[in-house]
Amino acid sequence: MADSASPRKPRRRLFAAYHVEATAFLHEILNVADRLREARAFDGELALHFDRQAEVLRTIERCGGAPTFSDLGRLLRVSRQAARELALAAERRGVVELFTAPDDRRALQVALSPRGRRVLEAQRMPEFAWVFTLLGGLELPAMRSTSRVLRVIRQRLERDAAERRQAERATARRG
């Protein structure tokens, strides 16, 4: 009995140490994400764009077409009315165009305007000098390795979220 209990203690300590390191790693990712959201380029403008307008433009582009207000709301995880307001604000800024859906004349669809595509492209590539200053000294293999780790974490979180939504829908159908 004493022999079987002794191997478990080191294993628990090993898992405890892993748990502490893994949690610290996740918190560091969150801290970096917060700092990146606040980061300013040398001209004082946001270095990276995580604002609502940028999110709307990326969402429209990612859907691969021209979503309706309902589709946009679902993709942004906001109400149809909130999506409508975001789309109308983007239209006033000239970054999207609204047009009537061909299959439902009552519905409006949202598409990127030429200006919206230019804005999106400009937001995608932060200023080289800022990126170089931030990441200077990091070797490409280290960046690729870190990117791979972050991608795996993101994919696991996305898969978990999808499974949870599927389970919630199944529970709702039964209830």
C-alpha cells in the first residue's frame, strides 16, 4: 500500500506545477491581448484595430458575401437592431453599402464599399516601424512556434464553444 501511494505524490506535484505554469501562461496571453488593444502607433493612432467598426468590416468580409442585418447580428452576436445600427453607422462613414436583397425585397444586405475594403486592408497591416520596434529581436522560428501554439489554443476554444452551443440547442429542444 505504501508503495502505491508514493508514486502519486510526485505526480500530483507535477500536475500542480503544470497547472500553475499553464494558468500563468494563459494570464500572460490575456495581458498581452489587453496591451495590444490599447497599443498606439508612433502617430498616436491605434496600432491594431479591435474597435467595433473594424469588427463589423472583418465580419462582413469573413462571411464571404453581403449579410442581411439578421445575419450580421448573428455573426457579431448582437441583436438584429444593434446590427442594423452598426451597419447604418458604417454606411454613413462610407465603408459599407446597403442594397435590397434580391430574394426578399424587405431585407437589406450589407456589403463592403471600395473605401471599406481600403480601410480594412490598411487596418490589417500595422506600420512596419511599429511592428519592428515591438517584435525586433524575436526570430521568425520563435514567432512561428508561438503562433502555432496560439492557433491551437484558439481552435480548441472555438471547438469547445461550438460544442457548448450545440449542447444548449439540444437541451432547449428537449426542454
